[in-house]
Amino acid sequence: KNETTSTFSIAFFVSPEYNITCVRQFIANANPDLVALMVHNGGTRVLLDLTRLHHNFRIVTLAPHVRDFVKKRANLSIDWMLPTLVLNSRKACVNTSSSYKCTRGIAIQGALSSKRRNYTQIFNLLALLDNHLHLNLVGAKRAGALRELGVPPRLSGRVFPHTNL
């Protein structure tokens, strides 16, 4: 907070396109010097609406393909960033000659749907890699989603869902 002008220096919004009315009201009340918008989806109309919320704004996307789409469709100069959060596993890591288990490996984030990515190919590639490498699937909880992806039995101890984090 900038004490001399009673405004905030920066307001940072994650996925503001899902509630522009709330974002607009917050900006009006907080009067920030800069508004940073981390957008999840790149719908052109919504992004153009977001650019009208404040005179000094920066937009970043959650993925490079969304950034490229926005640059092409909305002619906006934006970048992308990967949000990260240290995940403190509830289980301690175990390292013995027969097993090594903890939250580690690679992660795929997003809707757990075979319409979004080729999980069969991902599982086949995982099977070729180091037996200690885990695949963490991070997404919203949907009944049966992991089962529908068809995780091969040989990988059942290496594929872990993380839902509603």
C-alpha cells in the first residue's frame, strides 16, 4: 500500500476473466497503480474487456499456446508464466532398495480428459522412462476421470492424481 496516495501499488488477479465484475469493483475500490492479470483462457472479447479495466495493466497467460493465441487474435503484447506451488506431501518420502515414494516427478495440469491430450501416448512414454519417475495429474475432481484415462496396471504405482488443490 502506498501511504501517500492511499492506493495499492499493484493488484494481481488470477483467472480474472471468470468474474470481471468483481475485478472491476476491486480495482475501483483499491485504486492500484498497476493491475496484473494472469489469464487462464484466451477469449478475445474477454481479454479486450480486461484491458479496459485500468490504464496501466500487464497480462500474462498460464501457457505459451494461450499467449500465442492472444497475440494473434487480440494483437496484445503479453507473456506467459508458470505458476508454481510447493506441494508438501502428507506422506514422508521413503527410500529403500525396493521403493522410493514421495511427491516428485513430472506434472500435467488441467482437465483430466482424453479429449485434451493423448494419455495413451503419455503413459507409453512414461513406461519407457526411469521406474522411479512419477506422473502427477493435477486437475479438478471429476468422478471417474482417472479411471477413464486408462492408466495401465503396470503404471498404477507411478501415476498420482492431485485434485482440487
